[in-house]
Amino acid sequence: MLRGVHLPPARRAEHNMSMPETAERWTASMVRALPDDSNRYEVVDGELFVTPAPSWPHQRVVGGLFRHLANYLHGQSWGEVLISPADISFHEDMLVQPDLFVVPIGSDGRRPGQWADVGALLLAIEVLSPSTARADRQVKRRLYQREAVGEYWVVDPDARVVERWRPQDDRPEIVTDALTWHPEPSAAPFELDLPAVFDEVLRNR
């Protein structure tokens, strides 16, 4: 996962998917100080994760999901969907960049004005890539459950399924057909025809 990534010399050998006991413990501040390049840097419980720029099919899936969620949330006063790059950090030993995420809007209608204002997520979504499967399914999933993110969706474009996690779940719900999300009781639920979406965004794959 770190192949081809140039970290500062003193740190270069310490960072892979399985953090050695002797490795330096990373923080959100350290990640923010890294050079701005085409890689995505994230830290979870002091462990650094680096991924290269996503593939074209990956971004088509992200874009398709964003369009549907943005249409659903348009005009709503309780949530807003965004796409990474991002800086989601609930505490210093964590900084993540979900592919898509929904942030809550305050009861007074105020949206976060900066990343530091984001204290919770209603929804986090990761679209699987070969290099991110372990982190998305295990490391980030445990983090999002621990931080009580309303729902976490792991989108598998190859299998054309969504693995839905909630904070209390021991195993995911595997969704293959209609995906429904109802975070706000006063609003109609979000409904997504998964086969149609996958057909739309992956038809020229």
C-alpha cells in the first residue's frame, strides 16, 4: 500500500498496513504536515495509511452515489453530503477521509464552517479498491462503529453489493437490491436501486 510513496527519511521504513511495535505513533497533526501530493494520508489509532489516487471506475461509483445522495438531501435542513479530500478528526490520533460522508446540520440551520466543526457523521461510505479492502472493512469499520457513526457503507463494485454497518452490529447487512436509509424520522427515506446504479456507473468498465 505504501509502495512508491516518499515519506520523510526518518519515518520511511516504519509505515505499512501492520504497524510495528517500534514504529512512531502518528497523529492528525503529523499527517497534516506531510507534503501535499496525489496520495491520501489517514491515521487511525496512531497507524498511518497511505493510498494512491483512486481509479477511474472507483471515482465513477463515488460520483454516482454522490449525485443520488445530493438529490435526496437537496433542500433538507438536517444533513449535507460531501466528498473527500477531507479532514475528519474527532481526536488527535485519528484523521480519516471517507470517500463520501454526510454531516449533520444543526437545529439552527448552521453548517460546519471548517473541518474542526465536524464532530459527528450521519453516514460514512468507502468504495473498495484492492489496496484499501483491509483498512475499509476492518480498521475503519471498527473506528466508525466506535465513534457511533450512524451508518457505514462499504461499497464493493466488483461484487455489486453494499455492506451496511451500524454501531451495534457484529456483522454487516449485505444489500444487493434496494438500499434504504432513514436517518431523519421527519423526512422520507433515501432509497437507492443498487443494480441500476451499478449498471449506470460501470457500464463502460
